[in-house]
Amino acid sequence: MVEQTQGNSAELKALNTTVMLLSQKMAYLVRNEKILSKNILILNEKINKVAEKSVVAGGSSADSGQLEEINVQVVELYDKQKSIRQEIESLRASMDNLKEVFVTKEELQELKYIIDTINPLEFVTYQQLKDMLNKK
């Protein structure tokens, strides 16, 4: 009986640890999403600055080499922005999958409360009942 209690206690601790680790991973995903969002804003600002330079350079007597370089930079920035958006979408999908697959910390605490309240270790197993009936 004591071994069962220790086994169940160990399982609950293991589950609690797993939920805490998943909670940390979700927090990291959220943090990474925020960082990537900030990167997108910075890239948008850079794109706007480069676009403004190209308009100014186009109006003046700038040579075509400068315009070509500016266009290449704009294309590179758009590509970076696109890849960052894809990463953000991937992170969001991963977070959604984690939310669907695993229980929340509150749900685990609720299950722990139910198990502690019912305390299934106080119940007799079928074999124990059979042994008790045979003794009488």
C-alpha cells in the first residue's frame, strides 16, 4: 500500500514537472514571437528608409549602380521580412498544437485535488477483498 502511494506521488511529481517544462517552453515561444514581431517592425522601417532613398536618388542625378544597389537591398529586406513572418506563423502553430495536446497547470492542479480528495489508495483492491473474505 505504501509502495502504491509512493508510486502515485512520484507519477504526480513527474507530471507536474512535465507541465512546468511545457509552460516554460510556451513562455519561450511567446517571447520569441515578440522578438520576431519587433524585428518585422525594424525591417519595415529599414524598407521605408531605403524606399525613400531610392525616390530621392531617382529624382537626382544618381547613377544606375546606386539605384540597383538600393533595389537589391529592398528585395533582401522583403525576403527577410517574409521569412520572419513564416517563422512567427510556425511558432503560433506550435503553440496552438501544444495547447491542444497538453493540460494546463490549472487542470493538473484540479486533477491532483480530486485524487487527493478521493484518495484511491484507501480503497480495497479486488484481490485484497478476496483475501479478506477467504480469511473469514
